[in-house]
Amino acid sequence: MTDIGSSHDLAHEKKPVTVHIISDSLGTTAASVVRAAAVQFDKGSVLISCLSHVSEIAQVNVYLSRFVGDGEPTAVFHTILDPGLREELRHVLEEASIPSVDLLGPTMGIISSLTESDPLNIPGLVVDRNVDVVRSIDAHLLIH
């Protein structure tokens, strides 16, 4: 005899989704952003997989063919500095209908425009290298 309640509950259990991080360095920047979002969902509902030290699109193609199933709900968050590689990645992900977020490209574009200079585009530089914080204000304090 089958326990209908149990099989019904199993049918409604959600399989965790895997969010893929692709980086030309370690992927810690993207992982931090994805973790910050993932904690807002049920524990275990989001898994993170990371492809690091990417230097050519062939590495991404091999990774996607091995770790991203057809029709599997997924997304890619990436931190690729090289504009050419970033464009190739965008094209590959669009062709595969995989939603993606470029975490560095737009940010570097704005800062480049403001500073009127080109970024170094060197993967793996330490994040706190020569970047001073002018002020940090808790928004809660502004209300009182």
C-alpha cells in the first residue's frame, strides 16, 4: 500500500537550483553576491558552482556541457574583466538561453567614464588595493 500523503509531499518538494559563477579569478566576488541573495530563500534551495581562472571561452563551453543540463533552471553570475571574453561569454549564454548577470562590466564602465581612464583588467588584484572609503553611513541613522 502506498502512502499517498508522502508521495504527494515528495512530488511538491523543490529540487535545489544551481547558480553558476564564472570568473577569470577565484570567483569570490560573485560568490559573495550570490550568497547574499541565496540566504533570502529556504536553506538548501540554492547551490553554487564555480568555474574559476577562465581565460578562454572553450573552458566555459566544456564547463557548461558538463555541469548545466538542458532545461535545468539555472543562471550564471560572472566576473570577467577582459571585454572580448566577456562578450563571448554573453553570446554563449544567450545562445544557451541561460540568464546571466555581468557583475563587473557595467560597474567598470561607469567608473571608467567617471575617471576618464581605462581599467587595468588584471584578474586577481586584491579588492582593497588602493581604494579608500570616503564615508560609510548607516541608512537607519539618517532617519533619526
